[in-house]
Amino acid sequence: MTTTTYENAVRIGSTTYQVVATADPHLSVDLAGVDGSGALVAEGTLRLPADAGAKIGKLLAQVLEALGRLSAPSTPPARDRPANANQPWTPDLDEDLRADWLAAAGDTPTTDLIRSIAKRLERSPTSIRSRLVRVGCDPDVPGRALSEEGAAVLGVQGRDQGRVRGKPDSGGEAVE
């Protein structure tokens, strides 16, 4: 019978960790950690069936990675919000958005155009896409106005030359 041994050491901060794994016929994994002064700060042994090594190794890697993230100092992710995020849309901005969209060639990639307009207007691509419907533009096809059928599907009612109008009031007439 052949005995296989794997050894490795890594230094993390002032502590050196050493791992020795031996397969003969079972798998034995020994871990020891020694700080800069030589004091033992970590130790442990796992004894496993030899055929479980790879799967247990993946499991331990996932657990240790998750624990490492939990113990790491948390830094909130930086949020790069566009300058005009959450600012009200003005009629002029609506007209600019509509004009930009309708002036685009139909073969222009939709996501590229939305990102370009979002950057120019200092808005998020999501806000641009949702606002396109409100200004009477088809958000899926650059250069195309929103059809009456599309407006109905998206819940937009009563367009007047590209201006989106409010839902009809109880009298049945549309309101601006």
C-alpha cells in the first residue's frame, strides 16, 4: 500500500499555518498554527474516508471563505449614483429624451443608446428606459415611437404627439 502526503505552510499576519494531509488508506488532515513567538494558536485534525477528500475540501473551502467574509471589516460598497438621480423630470428633459430616442437609427444597439443617454442626462439606465415609455417611445427599438398597442400593454394611456397624458378622469376625457 502506498502512503501519500501533502504538506504546505502559509503565513498570515504573524501566524504561520502548516497543513499536512496523509492518505493511508484513510485521509488525515492536520493543521497547526504558530504565532511569531512560537506559541501554538491553532490546531486540529480531520479523519475522513479517502474518497471523500475532494468533496470535503470544497466544502471546507466554502465554509472558511464565508467565515472569512463575516470576520472581515465591513465596508459598504461605494454607490456611484448619477448626479440627477431622484431629481424630478422636467418637460424640457422629457422632450430632450424623446428627441434623442427618435433621432437614433433603428440598428443602434438599444443598451448602448440607453447608456449614452443616461450618461449625458446624468441618470441611471433604468430610469431612462422607464421614462422612455412615459414620453411615448418604444424602449426596445431606438428611433421608434410607442405604438397604441404597446402603450396599452405598458399601461400608458392617451399620447398626444409624443406627450404622455394622464389616465382619463371620471368624465372620460384625458387630462394633461
